[in-house]
Amino acid sequence: MPQKLHKVKTRFAPSPTGFLHIGSARTALFNYLFAKNAEHLGGEGEMILRIEDTDKERSKKEYEDDIIEGLLWLGIGWTGDPSKKLQKKDIGDEINGDIAYQQPYRQSERTDIYKKYLAKMIADGTAYVSKEEPAEAGQRSEVIRLKNQNKKITFHDEIRGDITFDTTELGDFVIAKDPETPLYHLAVVVDDFEMGITHVIRGEDGISNTPRQILIQEAIGAKSPKYAHIPLILAPDKSKLSKRHGAMSINEYRKFGYEKEAMVNFLALMGWSPQSEEGTEKEIYDMEELIPLFDFKKVQKSAAIFNKDKLDSLQNKWFASFNPEERSVKEKGTEFIPLNEMQEKIHESIKSASGYSLKKANDAFASLVYSGGYTYTDTRDKFMSGEIDYIFREPTLDPQKIAWKETPRDKTIEYIKHIEKILATIEQFYNTPIKTALWDYAEKEGRGNILWPMRYALSGQEKSPDPFTLAEILGKEETLRRLKNAEIVLAPH
Ligand code: GLU
């Protein structure tokens, strides 16, 4: 029986000591989906964004920015500190009804709150000031320690079931360096309590933090939230996911041209499966479909494996599913830009080519995927390897290769001239009208005789997309110019 949850408040609580990588983005997504699912079921649901920057040395603004940028890209909204709004102009608007333009909570701005709790704990005797061995002679140092009740603690994990710890081995652990400087566990517990967090959803590596946090909750009289520890993401060889395996910033994927839909889809399926009732093999889900389906019962206990091929396959499917017209509208504001490496490569390729713009390159990219029968990732690889540089630069033609099989050169020149004549009359210079205009002629003369020289003239390659796609990508003028050039190369000198 699905439990009806009336009020769910989750939190995504990254430490800004690194970029928003695959693992943390998935944690954010699960927190978001769970909160939105409660809303879907008729209750209230929200996800808070809290930047855990108590470690001043390692926390960096650039990481916080990267986290925010990544969440906004993925469409994961949050509620933040209502007193501080992000500059709307910097990051846009609401996402999915959430007030994502609120600044996140930052632990570094909440010291006063922690101080109050510490003072109360000391007054209550649940914590005490402890004099430490001086690190250097002449120094006096004090820390604040929790008075550990040394008992067994059992908590229920929504994914893993009951987990029991004997807290004796934790001793009277340090909760603050001094009354002004709380340590991590204290800040987390105070914040979860103050913010009314109902569910803590975090990576499995958080399990070992839980007993300490429960002891602090008991000390301050806070009710424990529910816990759900989600499986780790490992590399295909079951080692720790490293940069080499794809643990780069989510924003790097964006810059590499991945669609946010593909990324959300991919993240959701890492460690969770919708197990559709019909038993179908459905694997394409967007955020709207994920929200009603999300539930801890379908989160696996074993580690999830990062599978880059799966990401690429989802990317290919998502990209292909966009209707080109819709796409051009969608991209009016942002423009479809295969950024970063691809962008650099394209820049390099078009530098020396006249009449080419990045816009044209991007259109070419999209046309290849939509009508060239290439997948997104194939196309990207071809761009990157220079295999389709002929889009930007006129190819050098080998006169031996222009004619189809044994067809004589003079005959081939005639065919090319006739192709030019037909193409010159086409107004809407797109794949289908071009194909329609040429098809009868190609059937009459033999497809090879017409399509082969055309394709070779346009690409200079023995393997390439079909000539109609090439013509569309190159545009009418360039197509006619290349055909003319093929004629010249073929002509007896
Ligand atoms: N700030 C912690 C981290 O980034 C997560 C804390 C939590 O979810 O409890 O690892």
C-alpha cells in the first residue's frame, strides 16, 4: 500500500568542496522526486537546498555556483532561504513551480543558531567543554564534546531496513571546536531540526554518520527524520567512480551537448527502477513521469554501476525524439550549442572556411542527427574526429572516384549537369523536397549513377550521409558550387 505522505521536506545538502558530479546530482534528484511525489499524492512536498560550508578551507564559491548551475539545468528546483533571493537575471525563473531563485541556505551564515544550541546543550549537561592536551607547549585548547549515553541505537532505513549501532565506540565525540565553531554533525542535526526535515535522503556513505547524528538529536530533543541511504555509484569495474569514469561535473556533460532530459533519465535509473506494472521495457522517462513513480521500494540495495553507454543511448533517443521545428523554437533563446570541446573543434574547423558560422555548424549537427540516420553520439564523434570536416570545407575530389562504377566520365558529367539543373529549381532546399525532385531522374538513370556522384561531389567521401541530407546541410549555393567543381575535375583537360 503506498503510504500517503502529507508533508515531506527533504534537503539536498552538498558540501561545496567539489563540483556537482553524477553521484551528488543523483542524490539531489532523488530528494527532489521524493518531495514532488508527496505533492503528487496530494500532500505537501518540498526540497531545501543547503550548502554545508562549515569547512572553510575546502569550501569554494565556484563549487557552490557549479552546484546551483547544475541543478537549474536539470530542472531540480528547491526552496532556499526566503530572505535571500538570487539575482533573477543571473539564473532565470522558477523551475517546475519551485522557488529556485531563492538563495540556498548556507551553514556559514547560521553560526548564531548553532551557538544557541551549543550553549543550551552545555547548560543541560548533554555536552561539555573539554580541556585537551595542548598541541604545543604553552597552548591551552578546549573543545566541546557530546556526553555520549553509550547505548545501542537502531534506526530504520527506508531502503536497507533496520540498522543497529553500538555507540560506545564513538566515545564523547567533539561537536564544536569552540562555542563559535560547530563541527559538521552538529550543524547538520540542528539544521535538519530547525528546517523541519522529514526525510534525509543521502548516499550510503552517510550511514556511518547516522548514529552520531541521532545521539545529537536526542541531546537537543529533536525528533529523528526518516532515513533513506541510496546505493553508491561505482565504475564498471566496481572501483570507486573517478573522473576517468565520468565523475565530472554535471555541467561538463551539458557543455558536451547532452540533453538535460537524457541526464535526468540516466540519473533516475541509476539505482532505481520503475518496474512498470505492465512489465514493459520502457526506459525513457521525463521528470513528469518520474515524479508519480518514485518510491524507495524500487531503490536497489546493491551499488549502481555507472554505464556511459547507457547515457549515450538515452542521449541518442532523447535527441532523436525532439522535433526539429520544436527544437529551433526551443533553442531560440539558448541556441543549440554543442559546447566546450565540440565547440572548440567546430571553431577550429570553421576558422579557415568562409561563409560558415557556428549557427550553421549547429544546424548541420542537428540535420545530421535528424535526417542522416546518425545517432547523436556518432555525430559528435564524427565532428570531433574531423570525419565530417567536409561540411565546413570544400573537399578535394579524386577524379577516379566521382563516376559510379564503370560509368564513363562524360556520361557522369552529363548526369551532374542535369542534377544541377533540377536542384536550381528547388525553392525549399530541404532533404525531402530535394529527394522528391531528384528521385524520378535517379530511378530512370540508375540510382548509383545519380546519387553516387552527387554524394561524392558534396562530401569527397566514399562513406557519408545520403546526398539529400548533405545538400540540405550545405545549402543550395554551396551544393551547386561543389557539383560544378566535380564537373571541372572530371572534364578532360
Ligand atoms: N554535506 C554532506 C556531503 O556533501 C552531505 C550531508 C548529508 O546529506 O547529510 O557529503
